[in-house]
Amino acid sequence: QVQLVESGGGLVQAGGSLRLSCAASGSPVSINAMAWYRQAPGKQRELVAMISRGGSTNYADFVKGRFTISRDNAKNTVDLQMNSLKPEDTAVYYCAKESAWGGFAYWGQGTQVTVSS
């Protein structure tokens, strides 16, 4: 049974930084793609960053140059370093894991990130 648990959210001022962490159990983070999504109130969930099985990364345009996704196979975690945060980054951030048959089928419970202006 795959479980994902996010941590590291909180309240930060604009321009500040936060580091989110996703701890996985039941399956190695290295064997499938992992991603961070976010959902702001009244908006659809959107992809923030993804790291493939091979380690390549992709970012949404609105976080390029500010956010970095990384994977620690030994700890079985995936982190999201968020710098230069903006009020529009305020959202619940979710960790997701790709299933063996494709698609992000496993999700964490989410962690709230609030950026004050």
C-alpha cells in the first residue's frame, strides 16, 4: 500500500522560502515519476514540478527559476524547495506518485502554504 505524507508547509512572507518534503512508504520513489501539485481556493489543481524515474525534472512556467524538485532515494523522499515565494503561490500543495500503469494515482493529504504580502 502506497502512502505519501507531506510536511513543511506554513506561513511565510513574500520573498521568503519554504521546503516541502514528501515521505513515501510502500513503494520506492525512484521507480516511478513523482510530482508536486497545488490547488488554490476556487481553482483547479495544477502541476508544479515533476521528477521522472530517470531523474529529469520539469517545472510549470510560473515556478521556473524559483522552485526545485529533488529526490532522495535513500530516504525515500521527494522535496520541493521554494524560493522567492509570492502571494499567488498560496495553495495546498500535494505530493503525487505515478502508478505502474501510468498516471498519478497516489496522493498525499496535502500541506498548506500561505504567502503573505
